[in-house]
Amino acid sequence: MAYYSPVDFLQDEEFIEGMKRRQNGELSLTWMDAATERVRCSPQSPRRGMTYKDINVGSYSTDAIPEVIRSHRTMAPRGSALPLGLPDMGYLVNRKSEVWANNILALYEESKTRQWNASTDIDWCALPDCQITDDMEKAFCQLCTLLTEVEMIATDLPAKWIPLINHDMIELKSLLCMQAVDEARHTEVFRKRALANGVGLLQASVVAEHALKGILDADTYTQASVFLHLLGEGFILSTFRNGEAIAPTAVDKKIFRLVMQDEARHVSYGMMHLKYFLRAHPSRAEEIHFMLDEAETLMIGLLGSAELAEPLIILAGKGFGREHIERGVELTLFNQLKAIDEYFGRLEHAGLEGRRERSQFTKLLAMLA
Amino acid sequence: MDFPSKEFFDRLRTELVGAADEFAHLGVFDASFAIRVQASPGFAEERNYLFRFELDSCTELTETETDGLEDRVDFVLEAPHAIWCEMLASRQPNGEIDAAHTINTLCHFDDPIRVRYRDPLGHDKLFRFQQSVQTVFNVAATVAAEGARAST
């Protein structure tokens, strides 16, 4: 037992007397006089149901979260009456700007409705009828191996931070929970796909693991978010889009269409969080740049690895012949350049200036030119 | 039934409304987008059609002007007339467009479909709602196929 109650209730005569009085029907009803705001919320759209936006009112609203949460460090709900004697739950993230984004409520509602089931929403029974050579199946299974390996980071990272974030940011914590479920499903679907058509998992990746460790060990939540949501998931989103375009079967294309939906929500949150953060702390842009200097290096290691790049080349070129590989290299490079450009575009939209000039990607492209 | 034509898009609007259960299964689809049908041999004049979805329903499907279109929607899908026709003609017996003609396949390499957008958040909606967008084109392919059957 790591935490002990400050009161031994069995030794507390006043508490025991209170229980006895209640057993006899003598109620205090002090909670009925709690000085909280009376509201009557209802759905703006009956078809959407009661959304977080519908209850975003008055003292209960996200506007009521102060930038610095100095006095409230418990799970007592935002807007409730806070009695004396509440413990400190040990939250390490107590500034709204260090986690917040202006699209959290909408993304949370969207993510609930757009859940899908990796067991039943994919037509697994159609896979054996799809014509695919053993070598192409192997290339696809290598891609699935890599994606199975990296996807769960986007479950582990929010799971690491959720208990450290002040409970006043409950909508954000809920969105991160949805992300964790999304990524568990991605791990599931790629693992199932690798095992579904005669090959199985292939080679794990050392450089991928280093990148994952870099994300997990980020110094602050915002640094972790920029690394994961904007850099990591931004590039994985591009990989999913590329995967849909080059996938060998209609079954695989649907997998990529569904995972890209989830991934794009996470990227959207990450972009808007960085925007919120930089508006509140413009002088901390250098901290983000400094983190990205190393994070991009880790990402370059992953993007340039044989475990990721080679199956993409084979799948894009649709074969192992010289012409196929040349075409595959061309298309894969196109995809990577597009992903880099979109990454810069998202950072610029978020307000991080000067990344194109400073980026490790820019240096890499100059070296490869 | 010609593509594009008022008759085609009126019928598509009706079919999209009729596919409410399928859209509802996929979830919230709050987005607006347009398709730009560019001139190509046999099709002289560029046309634009705006789709607006709220919750899971098509609330608007209208022909619109080119000017400022990227500012009025989340993203614009732009391709020559012949490409749109080829995509719509690739419908499979299961009612879906074939694997070589999914909307992402055609636009990912910026050829033959280009995606135009102003705001990265709007662009990302193409991916956040990818399966719903694909469903719109699957339904459109069914309308095209029924139109072709009716005219033979």
C-alpha cells in the first residue's frame, strides 16, 4: 500500500456517529447547499445528442479553466464545490496552454462516432481470393510488421501523460483516451493483416525503436505532442495515404482508409495544440525547434530504414524487377517529399516559423540532391 | 444520364440522402468539398460542384463558381472530365469503385486528381473522413451505372 488515508475512520468517533445518525434516517443534506451554478443544458441537435459543446456553459465550461491551475489538484469535477481537505494528486501539467487546443471538444465527439471494429469492419474472408504473389505479400507483411511496431507508441504516450495532467482538462484527457483506443486498434489491424494471408510478421526495426524511445522520453507534454502528433503521426498519416494508394488488394485499401481517419484526428489535435501553446508562449518556440532538431534525426533514421523504405518501394513499383523498383523509388520519394512539405505546412500553420530553413530534412535533401 | 449534368447531381443528392444509414455507420461527417471537372477532349467547359455534409447527411449539392472556391470549402478535388468518367465507370458488382480508382489512389500522387486547399485543417478533413468521401463516390458510381443502363 503506497498511500494511507489521513484519517482512520474506524477510530474517528465523529465519523462513526455520523454514520449511525444516517442509518437512523437523520441526514445532514449539506451537499444540497453547494454553491454551484444551476444550469439546464440540452442538445442543440437531437441527432447529435448531448455533446460536450452543449454543456460548455458558465462555470462548467472550458473557458473556466484558468491558465495556471494553482489550487485544484484533484479529480473533483470542474464546476463542483470543492471542500477543504482535498489531497494533491500529484499532477505535473497544471497549465492549460501546455495541453490545450481549440478543437478538442469537436474532435472528441467526432472520434466517438467514427470508431470502427478491426474484427468486423474489414472483409477478412475476401483476402484469400485476392491475387497477390508471395513476394508482394511478404513486402506487405513487412510494412505491417513496422506499423504494428510503431502504432502502439500513440497509445503508450497519452497513457503515460493522462494521469499527470490536471483533471480540470477532462475533455483533453478524454480525447487522449480515444487516441489510445484508436492506436490499439491500429496495432490490432496490422498484426491481424500480417497473420491473415500466409506469411506473418517479418523483421522488427532497431531505428524505429530508437524513434519510439525518443517520443516516450520527451521532456514535456508539448514536446511529446509535437514529436508524436505532428512529426511521427504526420509521417505515418502520409504512410497510410501512400499505403492506400499502393496496397495490393481492396481489403488492404480499406484498412488504410480507416486508419488514416483516426491518424488525421490526432494530427489535427497536435497542430492546434502547438498553435495554442505558441500563442501563449511565443518565446518557447526555440524549445520546440531544439527538440525537433533531434526528433527529425530519429525520424530520418526510420524513414530511411530498409524495414520501412524497401517494402514501400516494392509495393509502389508493384514488383521486384528493375523497372518496378525504379518506379517504386520514384513514387516513394514523391511521397516522402510530400510528407515533408505537409509537415512544414502544419508547423507554419501552428505558428512555428523558420523550420524549413533549420530542419534536418532540408539538410538531408541537400545531401541527397 | 450525362456527367456532369443537373440531372446527374439531382439524382446523386437523392441517393446520398437514401444512403443515410451507411453514412451514419461511418460517423460524423462535418465537411464541405467540391469537385472540379476540368475541360478535356469532348468536354469544353470547366464545371464545379459543391458538396456539404453536416453530421452524417448531405445538406447541399450544387453547381458553383470557380472563383474563390478553395476559400468556401475544406478541399477541392480537381481532375479532367475523362478521369471522373473513368472513375465512375470502374464500379464493381459489390457497388464500390474498384481498387485502382479509389479517391485516395487517384489523388495521392497529385495525378490524375489534384487536391486544392487553403487551410491544412481543411485538407486533413479529406483524411479524417476518407471512408465517407469514398462512399460519396461509390454512390455516384452507382448513379452513373444506373444512368448508363437506362440509356441503353
